[in-house]
Amino acid sequence: LELKWVNFKEIKELEICPADKNLLESLKKDL
């Protein structure tokens, strides 16, 4: 996965639904 453009710190500070947050956590583990 090419996710270099994703700013995880920025996303972490946003309020997102639990499902999306779980998805982001899964993506971070793949980095």
C-alpha cells in the first residue's frame, strides 16, 4: 500500500468513527 501521503498524526487528531479508526490502525500496522 502506498500511503506516504497520509498524515497519521493529523488523522489521529480528527474525530472519526470507530470503524474508520480501526481501519487506520490496521493500515499503520502494514506500514
